[in-house]
Amino acid sequence: MDPLPITATNEERAERHAELSAVVASLLEGEDDWVAAMATVACELHGAFAYHDWTGFYRAVSPGLLVVGPYQGGHGCLRIPFDRGVCGAAARTRTTQRVADVDAFEGHIACSASTRSEIVVPVVTPSGRLLAVLDIDSNIPSAFEDADQRGLETLCSELGRRFAHVSSP
């Protein structure tokens, strides 16, 4: 599957997310290891979109702290408190943060100087427990569309359901 370009329409993005959902479901069939699942998802997402510069997870390791998990791309921040940055806001509010211009986001943490836009989706169990956040950065402003948000939220919801047994704070 060739990476989808930034010029892809919302419809093309939705189709790609649907394809990825099926691929990820197949790859994770029978898998119960949370780290293996995160690594697989990060790899599949990162390679499927040409506008992803960094794709990965930050795991909730204590009430108020995220630690980098499996990812693709350059180095990420190692630790992010819930009260800082886009990832912290997603963890704290348990809502998706879609930021068209990271420089306009008060408290943005510049893990990479090339990041221009970002989407962060919480991975929450059905009981409301935060497992992680999925963080995707782009070096292109306003890189993420509605279809990206819907597709990623669906994927993260499924991960939260599937890995509800994982211990976290």
C-alpha cells in the first residue's frame, strides 16, 4: 500500500482508514500483548500516510504522567505530564486534540522542531480508564482532516476495548 499523499480527499482518507482498520484487526487477531499491539499499529499508520512525520503512543504510567511507547519516526519526548502539551491535554480531558498549528497551541511541547500540526487521540477502556494516547505529528500545517480524526478515534476505541485488561494507573 503506497502512502496516501497530503492532497488526498476526505473520502480517500476515510477509505484508507477503513482499509487500515481491517489490516490492524487481522494483524492483532489473537494478540493479547499491549506493547506488540501498539508497535504494530504505529508501524501500519506511519507507513500508510505520507503526511505523518511521527506516529506513536505515550503510555499512561501513573496518574498524571505519560511515557513514550512504541513509535515510528525521529525521537519523541520521553515523558509528558498531563498538564503539558497536546498529549497531556488529550490525556487529561480524554478527548481528541486536533491542532492545525502547534505554534498556536498554548503549552505545546516541541519534541521536534519540524512539527507543524498534530492529532492526539486517547486510548480509553470501556470503563473510562486511560491506557495511552496515540500521537501523530506532521511537518505540514493543517495536515489532519475530519476523516483522519474519525478513523483514528475508531481505531483507538477498538484498542481500548481489546486491551481493557492491561494494568495502568
